[in-house]
Amino acid sequence: MAAKRLLPAALLLLAVFVLSCGSSEITAPPKDEITGTWNATKVEYAATGSSARVDLVSAGGTATLALRADSTFQYSVTPAGGAPAVINGRWLVGTDILTLTPSGSPWSWAWSVTLAADTLRLTGANAEYDFDSDTVMEAAKWNLAFVRTTR
């Protein structure tokens, strides 16, 4: 009998909780807020099949990302002791995703994007990385963090 009285009270509490919760939808920063040049503080590859992780910046490398107002980008990365690689293409920001599509490529990378002050975080793009230096690429998630250098 007591359980029958608790059920309406529990349903009422659940309804109040649901109605009091605001939308948790994540939205990407507007295009004009992320346009600019960004220096990497993290260029991380995290293996999807193991716990292996590599952060090129922690290992002494550098990277920059220029997101231009005309929707073009330039990504430049130099691993420690390695040669620089430069990728150019087009970028697009959507609901909560930033997509980079290299010029002439049929594929692209898509990250969840967040901006807090002058820190841009890109997380979860599908990528590949040779974690054990055996010339075989392994599936990975690509995570980046940047600080703004220019608008």
C-alpha cells in the first residue's frame, strides 16, 4: 500500500527534474570566433585498440592551425626531429563539429569542437598512427588543443 503512494510522488519528482533540466545540446563556436591562427599545446593520437597514446607536442614537436575567414585552412605539424608537413584545404563548423577536408581529398577529419576563452579543443577525429614504429598504421582518435595567436 505504501508503494502505491510513493509511485505518484516519484513520478512527480521525476517530472520536476526533467522539466528543470535545460538543454544540454552542445553547440560549436560561431565561425568568426574560431577564425584565426592557433598554436598547438597538444597533438595527441590515442590508439583505439589499446592504451597507447602519443602527444607530438609533449615529445618536442610543434603544430599550427590557421582557420581563415574564406573557409580555407592550413595545418602545419613538425614532429620532434622530423620534417614539417603542411596540409591545406577547406574547413566547416557545424552544430558541434569542426571538419577539415584536405585539398583534392575525398575524405575529411571531423572533431567535436569547444572554445573556452582563447583555447580551442578538437577531440575524437578518426585517424591512424604508427604507435610501434613498424610501418603499420593503427586506428586512433586524434585530439588537438590550441591557443590563439592571432584573429
